[in-house]
Amino acid sequence: MADTVTVRNVRLVNPAGLELQVGDFRLNDRPNSLEGKTLGLLENSKANSDKVLDELGRMLQERHGLREVRRFSKHSASLPTKTDVVEDMLNGVDVLITGVGD
């Protein structure tokens, strides 16, 4: 279970937890290999996040034989990803990496 701390009405959750409470949310299984997979890269519109993810995508494609690297963007780092972008990612990639810059 992830560690949770509440400070002044703000709930902080350590994302490194490995056990999840029973519910609708679950982590997907990790693939054994990236070979032949489509990788999605979601940048969050912060400065340089596109550069970091582009380089990571290039390295992974070169080293692991990805079939394709698809890039996606959030319209704002502080807002949820638009529904149509989420649907495109769900239907079009095998593995997704999201990242920040600054």
C-alpha cells in the first residue's frame, strides 16, 4: 500500500506503493520486451518535456526495436489530458511514458 500523509487538508501519496486497494483501478502488466511495440510519449506542455521524451523515445526505439513511437501532448500541465487524446493513447499504443520538463 502506498504511504499516505495528510497535511493541512492536503493528502500526499507516495506513488512508489506496489499494492493497490481493490477497485476499478489496476496497473497493467509490464511487457517482457519492447520489440515490435508501439510506444506513446505524453508530454505535459512544460518547458523541455518534449525534448526529454523525444530523446528517450529515440533511444528506446534504437535499443529495443520498437515498431513505432507516437507523440501526444497535453494542452496544459495543470489540467487533465483531453478525453480524445486519452482515447487515442488507449487505442494506439502498447506502452506509454509521460514526463515533465523545466
